[in-house]
Amino acid sequence: MTKSKNLQQAPSGIYFLRIQRNGKDRRISLKTSDFDQAQFAAQILHATLSNMKIDPNKIKDWTLETTDGGNIKIKTENNDEDRASALEAVKIIVDGRQAKDTYKSTIQSRLTKTLGEAILEYTPFLEKSDTALKTKRMAESTLSDLAKRLGGSFNMHLLNDQIIEDKWLDPRLKNVAKTTAKRDLTFVRGFVNWASDKKRKYCPAPLTLTVEARGENWDYYSVNDLKLIFDNLPNETKEAWQFWIPLIGLFTGARISEIASLKVESFIEKNGIKAMRLEGTKTEASNRTVPIHQDLIALGLLDYVATRHNSRKIYLFEIKNHNQNGAGATASKWFTKFKRNIKLGGDRKVFHSFRPTLVDHLRQAGVDFEARCQFVGHDSGGGVHNKIYGRNELNLTIIKNEVVDKINWQKYCGWLPDLIKLKEKADIFIK
């Protein structure tokens, strides 16, 4: 609906209705600087006054005020009859047309849009964006968590920084690292920015809430930690993936999502070297092919791969996938429970701790920086030396000889996994 010539805006920004009748000029303040609310107020008048008698001479001074819930409250010194006549006069004088029900319905829907409805409407918009697929899934999972905490019926018009902080961010920070909460807040912010766009106005304004977080380092595993994990692994695992994922993590330092999402075709042989392709999603360098450590071969990892191949399976493990982190989410939850069961203490000791522990092992074994970066999927830097004089990756033979063959836990910390006991358990999963 276009603005009526009788609906005007004062220098202060407040909208008012200007009425001229019988030589008299009256201004009716709508007490809002929002054009849609002012239009909505006018339409409410139109809808309310359909059957009233008109007596313009009874018009007195009165004002409109918006109250909670978008209702309209009328203040007047006149009695009810005078008020009714005054409102009817406004209806006729503003533009003499019937209220546009469609416009009224649109504004009402903006004021009553629920969080659940808005998320459903936002999802196709997100899917059409150029955002990476994994990021889309994390965003959808984050918004699902937001709806769970606030309730799907939460009124979007009440959504603001304080609500997000109190009802979602503070509880989330009790369960995840600040860096994770900071990432997830960007998904919420993108959603609220979309919802507060002038085309929608489902909520009053974009979010300004931020989380200050620096990169957090996970603790290394001590020799006692490693012994505790792998001495208990055979008795604490019921599924093949529960058994193999920690072992692969020990000898590769791979992220849990990379291991959990391995496919049967990820295992290859090239130039006589048995290797696995790890499909990383974090950086370009995280996509890599690494030789398989001899201890993993001795334990029967490739025999297990063969059983999956013979069964025509696509994925190496039977793990339930989740939107946010694929199969890695299920594996992470299990490892957290496993850690608790074996009484492995320390909040900073998680599955990811295999990664810095192995990197430190390689560093102390004298492994070249570029080689260990390639092996664990880290970016080795963007200096001139690397960009111009190191265009190609190191081949598998070099990675096997200079990295994988130097992984020796006995030399690093005086501990070795009990391969005999572990092999007994591994054989159970080979069918």
C-alpha cells in the first residue's frame, strides 16, 4: 500500500494522520516512526469502523498508541459514542477506500511469524547460496538447536541480542569451546540478518552480539593416557568403527570426521605402497593421501577393508550420519563416553589430542616441517619458497620413508600398543 496523503511524518520521525474537516486541521499522532506500524494502525481503524454512524462535528482530540502484541490502544477524553464517531470520521477522511485485507494480513504475519516458520522459509534460501555443503549442514544444525532452546513457536518479533545471549549462547558455551560458539553465532547472525531485512521485518534488527575467542589448543596425550586408552579399547568397543577409529587416529593424527567418513575406495595401492585417501573439508591441504603404517596393516585393517569390499559396501564403517558433522558427530559422542568410562581426565583431552601428540612425535623424530604438514593435512605456509620452488606435493615414497616409518611410540614415549591383544579384537570384525 502506498502512503496516503493524510499519513504524514513529523520532523521528529513520528507518523501522524492529518485531518481537515469543516475548516479545521487536526493531527492524530500514531506514536511510531515505523512506516509499516503506522500503516497497520490506519488499517486497524478501517477494519474496526465498518458500521459506525458519522458525525464529524463530534471529533475531539485523541491519539493512538501501540501496545505489546501490536494491539492499538485509543486515548480520548470523550465518551464511547464520541470516540466511535471520531474514528468513523478518520476512516472516511483518510482516503475513503476499504482497508486492504492483503496488506493487513502481511503486516500481521510479520508481527506473528514464529521462529520455526522463519527457519523453514530460510532453509531454501540457504540451500541456494554458494556456501560449502558442510557449512550449510552446520548452519541448519545450529538453527535447529536455536529452535529447540527458544521453542519453535517463539515470536520472531521478540528476537534480539539479549534473547540470543541468555537463551542460546550462554547455555551453549557450557558445552562447546568459544571458537565453536563463535562459529555457530555467525550462522545465527546470518539468519537474523535475513529475517530483519526490509523485505521481511520478521524481527526488529540485525544482531550485534559477538563472541571473543582465540584459537584453543587441545592437550597432548601423556604416556599414561595412551596406555589407558588402548589397554581398554578391546573391552570397551562393540562396533568395528569404535575399535578402528582411535587406532587410525593414533597413526595418522587425522580428524575424527575424516576417519569416520572413510570409504572402501579410499584405500589404494600406488607404486607398491598401501595408502588411504583422507577427504578433509577444513582447508585445501586437508585433502591428502597417506601411506598406511605397518602396525595398522599387522592389526588387519586392510583385511577389514576387504570384507567391506566383498560385501559391496560404500563406506568403511556403519555409522549414523548427522547434519552438522556427518559420521564424525556420532563418533565424537561415543569417544566422549568412552573417555568417561575409562576415567581419562581433563576437559582439554579429546579425540583431537591424537593430532598434536603425533605432530610433536614427528617433530621430535626430526621429520621435515613440510613433510609432516602434508601428512597431517596442515598448510605449510604461503611464502615465496613454498609457492615458487615447492609446487608439487612430496611423493608417497618420501612420505612413507620420512614420516610414516619414523612413527615409533616406543622411541617417543616408552610405550607401545599391545598388538597381540588388539589383534584378537580386530579379528572379531573380519567376517
